Amino acid sequence: MNWNSWPEFFYMGGYALYVWGSFAVTAILVAGEIVMLRLHRKKALELALNTVKYGKVKNDENEA
């Protein structure tokens, strides 16, 4: 496709809502995935450190 101006590019030939909505949803999901990976990595590192330090696994879910 060939666009003559920036507004025409952003309009995407009438499909702007679909195109830019898809980009937005993808960006939000990728950002969420990065956040979740960082949280899981932090927990995994803490678990590994506790395992090495104390020789056992501390499971917070089963403790009351």
C-alpha cells in the first residue's frame, strides 16, 4: 500500500480500529507476560536460594 500522508497511514484504509486495536492488545499481552516472567523468576530464585541455604523446600502454599 502507498499512503500520501500520515493521517491516511493511521486510517489504514478504513481498517484502523482493527489494525491498531490488534497492536494494542498484543503490546498489553507482551507487557503482561514480561511482568509475570519477572515475578516467577524472582520466586524461583528465592526458592533455589532457600533450598541451597536450608537444604529443604519451603512451600508457602501448604503452610497455614
